[in-house]
Amino acid sequence: MNRLLCLMIACLGVSPVIATAGDPVMNDEVRWWKGNLHTHSLWSDGDQFPEMIADWYREQGYQFLALTDHNVLSEGTRWMSVQAIVARSDDGIVDRYRDRFGDHWVQQRANPETGDQEVRLKPLDEFRHLVEERGRFIMIPAEEISDRSEGKPVHINATNLAEVIAPAGGATVREAMQNNLRIILEHEKAHGREVLPHINHPNFGYAMTAEDLAAVVSERFFEVYNGHPGVNQLGDKDHPSIEQMWDQINAIRCGIAGVAPIMGLATDDSHEYHGKPGSRPGRGWVMVRSRFLTPEHLIQAMKRGDFYASSGVTLDDVRFDESTRKLTLEIQAQDGVNYRTDFIATLKGEATDHDRIGVVVSSHEGTSASYQMTGKELYVRALVTSDQPHVDPSFKDQMQQAWTQPVGWSK
């Protein structure tokens, strides 16, 4: 530091903060980070202020959160009537907001034209500094691009955006998926940043088929579990469950198209935060293995497949050895809880042989499990199920689970 600058700092009574050789190095050990990538607030159809939502996730032990409101990023100036806010939640919502962040943070006014009382919705760049903490919790800008085609919803999340993306449309569901994904990937390239696109709740409105998701080969991620109770997670007599759909997609991708399998996320898709029935927070999340808690490192890890999805089960480790073709996992045991690990594969064979798709090739009880591939599999993945019910189930008889990514595929 030059002499003049030091003199100026001394006159101001400020001590310079300069990294020196004696300062501790930032922790760069590989570890697991917990996050939710599908969240709604008052900026679209959620019923809570965004900073209150972020504060809840931080307090619950999450390390990253993406607010994914429909066709909007939380930026710019937005006022919302108190009446509309209360109608979505309850009479005490503004008081709780004020109790948490203080009178000076909560901004109210009378609408210049109608006189109605309004509250300003804070944009991400303004409130993130109240909740973020280096190495402990970050916010990631994101959007749920909400499109329609053939009278069906086509929703794709884009995480770590620089600016809002308008729905692209398409003559068919498949075309709409492709058009939106193309724009997301162009956005990623144009802005020089890592962006994670993923397909949301394919059984919502039974909008998407396994064939649709298999055909859009540049899409590498979808929601294998979505905590909204209205997304038909289990399917019906005419539609497969999402779990079954995952293997159907990858049977086509790996066995016919010769492309890499699609990977599965678990998300909340949360809208309700006041105890009401509906899509509440804390139901599903991803665990990402990375050295650093930044959007870029998290997304790079997910693109490598170095993550798993969970609705309650925590893994200490999951490894696939390419040389031995062996998948191994270790479960973080909870007292009095029993675990079953099912290794699920799609076997090589005729495309018309549906009995080979999503087959349980091995099952193990306990907190350690491994599977040695035999050469008959197109891929293998693990599903871990505990004997404990989900703490806030989105469907009947839901148990706590974890899903690892499909591995062992080769072109």
C-alpha cells in the first residue's frame, strides 16, 4: 500500500483490511451442499415475501436457494396491495414481516391513484445482503419459464440467469420444450455464465411424455420428485409415475438414441408458507458435492452428475468407479431408522421388451450398499428408502427417500 493511501486511511480512522500470508486459507474441501431450485414468492403466485422465504430456508440448514417465480425475475420496483397479500395468506403476514426485518425495512404507501395501502416487494439484489453468508448460504437468480402448447403446461426452470427469458412457445409440447431450451442455452453462452435448465413436473396436467423428454436430448435434468401435491407424482392408470417415467426416458436415450441419460432433481415447488394445505417448503431438495458454494461451482458439479436428490434420506457418500463399474453408497444413519437400497437398471435388449425397463437388479438392507455392473445394464441408479414416513408428505404413504443419478452408461 503506498504511503499517501496509508496516510489518508489513518486520518479517517479506518483500518485497512488486506489479506496477508498469515491469514487462514478459505476452506476448499469437497463437501455436500443442500439446496432447493424451485421456489415461488409474492413476485408471482407464492404467498410470502421473498426475504422471509430465504430466511426460512437458511434457518432450516439449506445452503442455497433459487427463487423461481413464473416468467419474472425479482428485480425492479414492484408494489403490491396489502389486500391482495392478505387474501393469499392471512391478516398477520405484514406484521410478521415487520417483526422479522423491522419497521425501517418494510415500506408501505397509499397507492397514488386508488389510495389503497401497498407494500413494496424487495428485489433480490436488495434483500440478498440480509440473508447471504459466505460459505453458508447464497441466493441464485432464477425463473420458471411457464409456457403452454397444445393446451398443456410446459414449464422449465432456468437457474443462474442474468435477465428474464420470455416463453418461446411452439406448435407442440415437444417443440415448445426445444424452443425454450435453445433460448436458455443461448443465454448461457451470450452471458458467459453457468445456467442450469431443468424440466418441471412432467405429469402436471399430464403434459409431457417419456418420449417427449427423451427426444429433447440437450435437456439433461428433470424433476424426479416435486413436492407440489397437484403434479401427479404417482401417475394414474393411464400414465406412469415419475419414477417409472425416468427409466422409460433413459431406456430410449441410452438404448435407442445413444445419448446420455437424463438426471433427476427433487424440489419443493413451494407456494404456501403459512401452514395452509398445498405446496409447502421442505419436501424435496438436492445435495450437491462441490468445493465452493457459488452458483458456478454448484452447477458445474450438477452437470458432472455429482449430486443426488432427496426427500429425507441423507447420504455420506456415493461413488461410481468407472474402471471397476461399481456403484457404492454410504447412508448417514439415524438412530432407530432402517434403510433399503434398491439398485435399478434398464437392461440391454429389444426396444419392445418393456420388462427390461426400470428393473430392480439388487436390494440391500443397512447403511452401506454397492452394485457391481455385469455388462447387461444400459445404466444403473440407486433408490434409498427409509422406514420413516415423510415429515410433510405430498402424497399418501410417502416415505423418506434419496435418488442417485444414472451411471455406467457409455456411448
